Amino acid sequence: MSAEWARKLNFVFVLGIGGVLCGSLFIQFGLGDLPCPLCLLQRLAFVLMTLGPLLNLRFGVRQRHYAVSMLAALFGMMVSMRQVLLHIVPGTGHYGFAVIDLHLYTWAFVFFTVALLVIALMLMLHPETSSDDRVYPQSDPKIKIAFVFMGLITATLVVATFLQCGWQCPDNPTSYKLVLNSLGLAAG
């Protein structure tokens, strides 16, 4: 696979993960389903998974950049599998929103698994060294779009998490704790 194709795939990967994170924000703000602490860790893993492709876009495709994404995907798989196992028995707790009869943490496990396979495939197809593996110009719109897109999503996630949790997240969040505290509406 040429370096140019690898860069295009990295750009699509960033947009895909960004789309998953935008979907999680829609479920949070549009449907009112607040994320639990494990869900927040899964979101963190998704953000960290985009670091490898972003580094590939900025500095050229490197194996160590893929390794960053693979480690983030493994972390996300462990967290989402923990949540699946916590709720595998019906009636064992709050399940949250479901899409096509699967809860979001189950979908997260599926996405992390697929992402890990895609990253491994991209790593196998990319040659060890390539003469056309150069640093992308700073003015390339793909780099700016990817970085701005993920920067906005990450900033939104950080602010939303801080408003929801303050400095410590409850196990089963039901409101935006920091907002209620500042308005003096929080219970005892």
C-alpha cells in the first residue's frame, strides 16, 4: 500500500471514530442518556485511538503511531468487556441506551475489536520503509480538518464530563452535578 493510500485511510479512520464520538454526544445531549464512568473511559479510549492516525497524517505513516492506536483499542476493549460482563445477567443494573438490541458498551466492544483488526491490517500492508513516506505539508486541508474535528470533539467531551461529574463521577449519573451545584439545586 502506498503512503498516500495509508494517509487517506488514516483520515477516514479519524472521521469514523469522530463520528462514533459525535453519536455518543447525540445520545447524551439529544436523548438525555448520561454516560457512566466506564462509558467515559470508553470515550477516552476512542479519543486515544485517533492519536495514531493523527500522528500519521502530520508526521508520515510510522509503525509506532499504529502501536499507540492499538494500545488504545486494547484498553477500550478491556473497559467495554468489563461493562458487558457487569450487565450480562438481566436485571443487574442500569443498561442505558440500546441500538439494534445491543447496548452502547456492547457496540463499543465491537468497534474496538474492528478498529484493532483494521489497524493491524493497515500495519501489515504498509511497507517498513517507503521512499514516498514524507511529512505532509502543513497546509494540507486533510490535516487541518482532522485535527480541528477531533479537537472540537475532545473539548466538548471534556467540558461535558466536567459538567456532569465535577471532580468525581457518580456510579450512576442522573444529572449534571456541577451545573446543579452552581445553581444551588443539588441535594444535601
